[in-house]
Amino acid sequence: MAISNSEIADLFDELADLLDIEGENPYKVRAYRNAARIIRGLPCSLAEMVADGEDLTRLPGIGERIARKIETILRTGRLPQLEQALARTPPTLLQLLRIDGLGPKRVKALFSTLDVKTLEDLERAARQGKIRHLPGFGPKIEELILRHLDQALEGERRYLRFEAEGIANALIAHLRQVLGIDRIEVAGSYRRWKETVGDLDILVTVCGDSPVMDRFVAYEGVAEVLSRGTTRSSVRLRNGMQVDLRVVASESFGAALQYFTGSKAHNIEIRTLAVKQGLKINEYGVFRGETRVAGEEESDVYACLGLPYIVPELREGRGEVEAAQQRQLPKLVTLADIRGDLHAHTRETDGRDDLETMALAARALGYEYLAITDHSRRVTVARGLDEKRLRAQMAAIDTLNDRLEGITLLKGIEVDILENGRLDLPDSVLKDLDLRVCSVHYRFNLSKRKQTERILRAMDNPYFNILAHPTGRLINKRRPYAVDLPRIMAAAKERGCLLEINAQPERLDLNDEHCLMARDLGVKLVISTDAHTATGLQLMRYGVAQARRGWLEKDQIVNTLPLAQLRQVLART
DNA sequence: GCCGTTTTCGGCCCGACTGTTTTCAGTCG
């Protein structure tokens, strides 16, 4: 089994952390971290690139030395420099870095003076009051360590963006009640629509002397105030999420929004470009010498560099700056482009609402069509449909379509792909449907080869339209099953089958990287909510955001088509 | 360790906040 990109990136990150503690040249440390980040974001595997004889030093951030190290890792599974570092410095020190307020310098000091190697050592030293006497430490830091010890045990928690949205909206409503708030925006990975966020960065502009900071730290959900300043404060909420509030002047709002939206990789590219043009960018504005040339609006920051506006979803350092320079940014699909939803359940299986409620909700969203796709019989826990019940539902849909204006319900099914690659209902009934959404719900643990062949065999069925939630992952709950997606995408393209971007916030499956892969391979996709309630149809925006993060345009998303054209695609002709 | 329209050496994004200091180092984002 070839070594994956993320495994290689992990080795470089670990090496970077250890060298950081050892006090190695910080730019060398950064070079390793930078390389790890680049490697994680690569669209293809390093193992294949090396096998194909490609020159790794052509990748940004990968020079001669790191390229050789990657080849060593791929050949031997080991990174000698890391093993040497591990022999010098106990790996348990890495856990200490996870504690807020402990960085490489303090960890090194704790290790070299008090022989603190583990979290247990750290707790003991802190309780014995030994830490406060170290140079550069003091009682406050000792106390902070004790308070944050549990963080290192928990590990980094990331929240679904959907959860964060509820938290952010409540907090914004709380802040809005204070006088003097003008603009307010959540920046960070939240604004880039990453599927999960680690914390919230909120920016506000205020008129005059607003007590917004007081209001912020007094929020009822605050468990701990981490810092409190005039322009920045940080709190930890009772649910563990950290929230930063920054007060910026209105003439700097755009620059601050740009800066705090990130990503880090994107900002480094933008700033490097600015330096080349004799400009300096910080969160206060764009400066030529002492003169501010932009800052109030985010788009002006890009305009100063001669760039068109780059939407937050693209700001991941995946070539968007170069594309902007060449005027080749994609025209991303938008929510308004979506003409219908092709995956929805009713109370006939595990949904909550009936046909008509779902239809009316879809019509209220301005849709032209909605596919009803309840489960097939194999999904017994959802009371999946057999042929008889499915035919009854089809008749009910015909009746409702006759009666309803302004929306067409499509007769569909979410049919299970059985372990042998057959579909869970006979072709005799599948052929009478408008579309078939096909999915894997059982036997996730097959080998990659078997899982892939199972799905490819299912695609051989002429009635296979859409592969639903293609990797089966549930964010923070269930890992994706092993499957050869490039092969499945190539097969889908060849046969006229489609892949789904499932918009459920805990699925978002395909993910953004897969969307990029689909874009490169030219396979067509659909964005579907998999709604189990009428309000669930509103989650479409999450699927659209994921598609946008994957650089997808309208013409690659089939449910942007009018119904007549959609039917042609579904006919697989 | 990477990189090059200041090109093979000497830079490397940059500012806020905290705590421990008395001018700054460490951490964080």
C-alpha cells in the first residue's frame, strides 16, 4: 500500500514541531510546515508522481532537500531526520504544545529546566508551584497551564459549519443590541464555507465609543474570557468554541475582512504579490509608503493588486491568485442557478413530511422540480419501499402533479447498491421512474477494490443515474469508505452517470477536493439536500458552497438545467 | 529549507495581547 500524501505531510509536521521545540531556525521549521500544507492540498498522490518520474521540486515550497526526503519516505516508509529528532527530544512534548499559551519556547524551557516530558509531569510541576519561578514564567502562566491542561487531552475540536452558524447568529443578535454597531461580519474559515470550523472570528465597526467589548465578554454563553483588549477580545464559550471579536475602523473594514478571512496560504500569496508591487498590506489597509491606498472595501484590496475580486470560497491557496492574475477565475455556480432538488425523503420511509408538504416547500424555494427518492426495501430501519409501495407512491405523485401548479414532482427512489453490485429493486419498476439515486448503506468495510467494483457494477445497470453521498463519510463521526473515486468518476463520465454533492451539513460528500477532481475529470454532478423534512430543502446552500469551494461552474451541475434538458441527461442517451 | 523583475545570498506576513518585565519575549491567528 503506497504511503498517502497526508501521511507524508504528518511526518513533516511532526518534524517541524520537534525542531521548533529544539529552537531550530524558525524559517526552516516554517519550510517544513509549508511543505506539509502544500502536500495535503495536492490533487494527486506523491507516490504516483514519483512513480511517473515527475520533478517534485516544481511544486511550490518543495525544494531539492524536501523532494529527496519525500522520495526516501516513499521508498522506506521512514524519515531519518524525524527519527533523529525523536531520539533527541521526547515525542510526548508535542502534546504540551496543544495547550493554549504553551509554545515551543516554553515547552523547551519546561523540559530543560524541570525535566517536564509529559502532561502528568506538567500538572505535577504546576501544582507544586515550580513553574512560576522559571525565568519568563510567573504565577499567571502556571495558573493558565492548570486551567488548560484538559485541552491537550481532548485534542482539537472542530465544529460543523452548520453548528457554528447557529452559534454565530445568536452571538451576532446579542451584539447587535448594543448601540453604535455598524458593520458586523464573521470572517475566517466560516466565511470561506469550510465544512468545519475551529473557532469564530467576528469583525465589527462601531460609531464612536461603543461598549461592544463589554457586551461581548458579558454574553451568557461565555465560559472564560481569554483576553480582553480595546480592538481584540477572545472568549471560550461553554460548548468549548473560541470566539474572537475585533473592532476595526470603517476605513479598514475591507482590509481587516480580507486579512481575517484567510486562508493563511491565500494571504501569504496576496502579501507576497503586494510586496512585489511596492505595496504593503496589513489588516488596516493597503499602503504605498505611508499612504493608504485602499482598505474600506475588500474588493478594493484586490483591485489595488490589479486582481478581480476573489470570493472567500476560493481562498485556499489552490491556484486562485494565479487564476485571478490570468483572468481565469471560474464563474462559480450559485444558489440561484439551482432549479430543483433531486434527493428528498417523505414520511413514507424515514422522512417527516408528506408529498404535498415537500412539493410546496420546493415551490416556495422557486424550484421547477423536486425528486422524491425514498429508501428501497434493503434499508429496513427506514421501512424502505418494496415494488408495491413504490408503485403506490408513483401513482400518488401523478395525482399530485395533476393538481399542483408551478412545481413538478419527479418519481424517484434512493435504491441501495447491494454488496454484489446489483440494485435493490427490479429493473421492471426502476424503468418506470424518472430517476434513480443509488447509494451504499451497508458493508462499508469492503476493501477499496471490492467497494469500487461493487459501485462500478451497479453503474452497469442502465437505470443507474446518480451515485449518492459517494464516500459515505459523516464528518467527525464516520470515516469515508475506501473507494477509488477517480476510477468511479471516469466510469460515470463514460456512462452518463452523475455523482452527488450531498448537502447535509454532516455529509458534504463529495468534499471540496473531490469537487476539484470532478472538475478536472469533467464528470457531471448534482447538488442535492437529501432532505428528510420540508425545511431540510433549505440546506441546498451548503451543497452549493461545497461546489464553489471545488471551483465548479453552473454547466457542470445538472440540476441547474430546465426540466426538459434534465430528463435528457437522466435518460443516459 | 525555499526562493529569485533587489536572483545563489539574504531575505522569509505582520500586528495584538499577555505576562513578566522596565523594553520585550512568547504566543496566537
